[in-house]
Amino acid sequence: MSEPKPPSTEQPPPLIEYPTVYAFKVMGKQEHGFSEYVRLLFTRLMGTEISRDSISIQPSSKGTYVSLTVSVYLLSEEHRRSIYLQLHQEKRIVYYL
């Protein structure tokens, strides 16, 4: 009978290599000012101005909702997670990925 192998202390490779450009998808009601609200929210969360060029907007087929893809430069997994935690607390955001 062979000896059992000790558990590996080697960490698996990270799923996301940092620093990286990361795209957050944020959805909400199609209403006046929603895209600017999201841009200002990300400006606050990132601590730097978010250009309108960093955001792409896609309305839903019926025009009830709008999806914004916001591309930002992240330095760490902790920062990515903190942004998701904040998105979860925002009342105007219906869904996020």
C-alpha cells in the first residue's frame, strides 16, 4: 500500500489576471438620466473620471430597460468584488453581471 500524498499547497492559477480592463454589465429601467447615473457611480467607485467612450448602451427590444457595459481598469480582485457589492446596493440597478 502506498503512502497518501500530502495536500498540495500550490494555488490554482487566478481566473482573472490583474491589472486588467474589465467590463461590468449594468441593467436598469430605461429612464432619463440612467446612463449618467451609472457613469457617475463608476466615477465614484473607481476614484477617477469615467469617459462616455468607456460605456456602451443597448436598449431592450421593447425599450423598457437599458443595458450598459462599463469598461474600467482594475488592479485587483478585491476592487472588482467591492464594485459588485456596491452595485448590489443600488436601487436603480435592476441586474448586473
